[in-house]
Amino acid sequence: MNAQLKDVQTILPMQVSQLPEVLVVERRAYEFPWTDTILKDCLKAGYSAWVLADSDGVLIAHARMSRPVDECHVRNLGVDPAQHRRGLALQLLHHLMTIARAANASIVLLEVRKSNKAALRLYESVGFQRIGVRKAYYPAKDGREDALVLGFDIL
């Protein structure tokens, strides 16, 4: 297969049938991944949920966002570590921001591990700003880790 075609990615709505593949990426990407039950609940609740697949249809990244009232909240953005540094997280983040604008959200919020410097750089590069801290928010090897709360004003 042509290597150039292999690099084509497609963003599609997440389907329940794709959850096993999403879980594979989750487990590769995170030490404390989301569970099958939580992912199913997100779909049942109507979260904006997306997968990014390569030209062979292999799922390589995913994202979920809730849309309460006049804000959007990025709940998860996961990229297979073998696919890092290819702009996939940025591609999914732009997709979520487009959805937030179309929903007339005033702000997009998210949490990021304080130790996740790469994700923090990504979010800040598109204009997210630190607006708070959630103490002991994430599970960690040695207990709990703080989350930085970031916001992006759309209006």
C-alpha cells in the first residue's frame, strides 16, 4: 500500500461496536484507563464521542466531550502512543472545538494531569488557559495527582 495513503485519517462518530478498539487505545495511552462501563455510559448519555481511524480503518485515537447547558467539557482525548507526535490529538481537539462552536458553547473546559507536560503544551498552544486546580483528582501510583483545569473562551 502507498505510504502516503496510509497516513490519511478519518474522524467518525464513535459506535458501541468500536468500544473494544477504544479500550485498546485507552490501555496503551493511560496507566489508569477509562473502563468499558464508563465508555458505554458516555455513549448512552449522548456525549459527543469520536474515533480517528487510519486509511485501513484501524482506530488510532478517540475523544469524548459532554455538552452541558452553555459549555462543553472535554472528558477524554486518547491517542495510541505508537501514533504520538503526528498531530492526531490536535486534529481531534480542533474537531471538538468546531462542535463546541456549533453548539454555541461559551467555554470549553478540560482537566489535565499536572504531570502531563505534552498535553498541557498542546492545550495551551491552541489558547486554553489555566483556570484552577482539582486537588487529588486523578489516581496515581503513589496515591492521587492534581489536575489542572483549563478553559478556552469561545465567545
